Amino acid sequence: MEVSLYSDYAFRVLMYLALHRQGLVQIKTISDAYRVSENHLVKVVQHLVRQGYVASVRGRSGGIRLAKEPESIVLGEVFRRTEPSLKLLSCFEAEHTACPIVSMCSLQGVFQRALRSFLDELDKRTLASLVEQPLPMSSALSMPPHPVEKPTH
């Protein structure tokens, strides 16, 4: 099974935004950090905005930010909404296959259970779990350091 670039980029955008919680981020900044096409990220971000994961602010000082708390963004849900097809075998749609053994083959069931296990694992994790080590990730992405909150007495 191969995860599409679309889903991969969606997770990358969400992770970047989860690491950068103070203020808005430009899509160009994210594309530069990951060294990926800005045009591809624009499409992904538009989808994430429509799905309610990302908020977009237009204008000269605009940008994007998370629309939800990272703890409330379930990875399985994001994956299902960004992956174009969860059909692992052509026989997942029996009416569209020419395989002569589709009615008696157990391979489809094996793959369906494997996919279910994969999705179950993603459903156990949130975006917050992907950014539990913020300093090394921020450093690898050349993100500016987070301002240190000073305690008030």
C-alpha cells in the first residue's frame, strides 16, 4: 500500500501548523521547509480548509493556521478525507473486475481486514501525537524558535 502524496502533504501541513501555533503561516514557508511544490500545497491546503482542519486568512498579512486543537484532529479521519481511494485490490469493486475467482477468493477479505487494522491504528492517534518532540522537528524544518512564556507572579 502506498499513501498518496496528497495525504502525505496534508499530514506535513498539519504537523507544521501544529508546531507553529503562534500566528499565521504562509504556504510558501511550509513548501520551503519541506522542499515541496508550493502549487501542490495550495491544493492540499484548500482541501484542509474545506474540511475544517485549517483556517485561512486572506490579505497582505494573511496566512493559514490550525482551525482545531491538535488533540482533536484524528489521523484516521484526515487520512480517509485525503486519500483518493482505499481500494487496495481491483476486486474490492467486484462489478469492475474481470477476475474469474473473485466470488470464491479470500484474498479480498485478508486485504480488507489489513486495511481495517491500518485505519484502526490511525484512529488511535491525533495530530498532537505526531509533534510530541517539537524542538527537533522545528529545528529540522528551520522554524524560528518559539518565544518562551514568562510566568506571571
